[in-house]
Amino acid sequence: MLYLDNAATTPVRPEVLEAMMPFLTHWFGNPSSHHTVGEAAAGALADARVRVARVLGMRASDVIFTSGGTEANNLAVKGIAIAAQAGRSARRVITTPIEHESILESAAYLARVHGFEVAHVPVDHLGRVHPDAVADALDTDTALVTLGYANNEVGTVQDVAAIAAVGRERGVPVHVDAVQAAGWLPLNIAELGVDALSLAGHKLGAPKGTGVLAVRGRVPLEPLLHGGGQERGRRSGTEDVAGAVGFATALELAEAERAESAARVAALRDRFITRILSTVPSAQLTGDPVHRLPGTASFTFAGTSGEAVLLELERRGIVSSSGSACAAGSDEPSHVLLAMGLSPELALTAVRFTFPHALSEPLDAVADAVAASVLAVRPGG
């Protein structure tokens, strides 16, 4: 079976599992405990925090370990907005209509429960957000700008640095969901100019249930979880030491390999896209053809059902997806594709292929299997 759904999740890397094992077995202590086993765990947690901060170009105290990208996004969107509301009566959040559900639903919660106004800056037909549109949406009541660094369905990459510059000029914090970008794009917060950044370990070869929210120390943050005051009072609960060690290991490995793997996979991706577009008459590339993740190729196949194409591909030994795994099981068209101007009918024909960082061989046979699968499921095929 060939697995091409790496945007949904990735297998745990052997190096990550090896790094975690001591803290699942011998040094299993609670890092808040004041004895040898607990202090060993606390030391490993502190070391993991330093290692993550080094990759992100931040202070270790800015790193908050979470249970994954969804929690990190919830903490960023709700925590920064509510703290801003308390501090200066800011009651507006700016985002886009193509975001991951954890951002959109967090913004909706702020509107429903806390009376915020949520402004959705439109994207163009390639899924790009224009910094000028963000600037036009900003006003003195804006508490936060929050958006994805790279889209999880079509792979379009945003000009985060330009958008962050707009926010900085107006004194508005900018949060980016970098869950899909990690391992493919630069993550240095100083270079990006953002104030907060979310990551998820299971996109990088760490276990599910691990993640990070990095927030500049000057940005007020209201905690969502209350209790023993762990993570400097910003995220209470006994820390997952093994998970933090695994996350730090996976992030370091991904960053060390990033430049080489991104260039290699992007070349193979472009060859795959060219072959699909030349062999499947109805194929249409979705997302930006230039500003896109190296490991993402997404298409619509007019006159088919995306789910039918996926089933036929799996029968041929290829596993892929129709879009976000968080929306799996839904028979509704993708909100991302609709926001990009596709019709509901065409959006339901979408198929997404997302490649591993280790990809090293051309995918010509996969492209041919896609062409055969589309032909097989098309009426009269």
C-alpha cells in the first residue's frame, strides 16, 4: 500500500520513538514532583522546550506544549483575543474563510459567547490572501489576525511576513497556524514577524497528541485550562514529557532536512502534476501553482466523484484523501474550495495527494493509476 495522505498524519520516526522511550519507562515521573524521578522528567521537559525554541528563534519561556494543533489554535485564537478584550476592549478578530476548522470554530465561539465580530478576509481563486485586504479589514478594535501559513487542503502558501508587517504597523498581534508548513517552510518567528505560531507533532513524525503554541512573551494570553499552573500558568495539566521530547526530536530532524527535502519533493511534485494534467482531460489543479507546499498536489476531476476516485485508487493500492481529515465523513463540499470560487459540484470531485519528506522516486505509475481510476469511475468509463 502506498500512503499519500501525509497532510493528515505521518508515522512516528524511529529516532523519535527511541528518544521518547526512557520517559515512558524508566524516567516516567511527574515533572512537578520533587524527587529524583520527577526532577529527571523536569530536566527533559526543559531541554525539549529549549530545543523547540531554538528552531523557532524564540525564548524557551515562549513555548507552550499542547495536545496538538487543534488545542494550540484554540489557545491562540481564544486566549489572545480574550486577553486583548480585557486589556483594551478590542472586540474584532480577522481571519479567512479557508482556515482549518479549529480556527474557524474558535472564532465562531468568540462571536457567540464573547460578543466578538469576526471578519473573513476573502481569498482569490488560488487560495491566496492579499496583505492589502488584511490591512483594509484592520481597525482600532481588532484584537487578533489569525490565518494558516499553508492551507491543509490545496497547499497554498500565504505571504505571512507581509501580513505580519501589516499587523505590526497597526499594533495587532498576528497568529499563524503552521501545522502544515512545518518541515517544508521556514519557521523562524523573528523572520516571519508573527506573534504566535501553532504546530502539531503528528505531521512531523512525532506521535498524535503532541503540539506546541509559541507566543511572544509580550503578548497577553488568557489560559483555557485552569488547574495546577503548569506551562507558566498558560496551560495547566501534568505535562506529557515523552511527547515533548518526541516533538522536539521530530522538529529538529525536520528542520535539519528541510531545505534538501523541500527542493527534492517539489521537483517530484511538479512532475506528478504535469503528468496528471496531461493524461486526465478533466483534471484541474487546485491552489496556487507556484506558492504551494512542496508535498501537496490537489486536483478536481470534473464528471466524477472524488470519493469514488479515492476508492478506486485504494483498490489499486494507493491511499489518498479528498481533503482535510478533520472533515472526513462529511458529504458537504469543501469550504476551502467554495471560498476559492469552485462550484459545489466541482468541489465534490476533489482529490488531494500529500507526499512524505522522504519521497525520492518519480510518481509516474501513481499518475497513471489516477488516470485509470478517473476513467473507471466516470459514467460510461
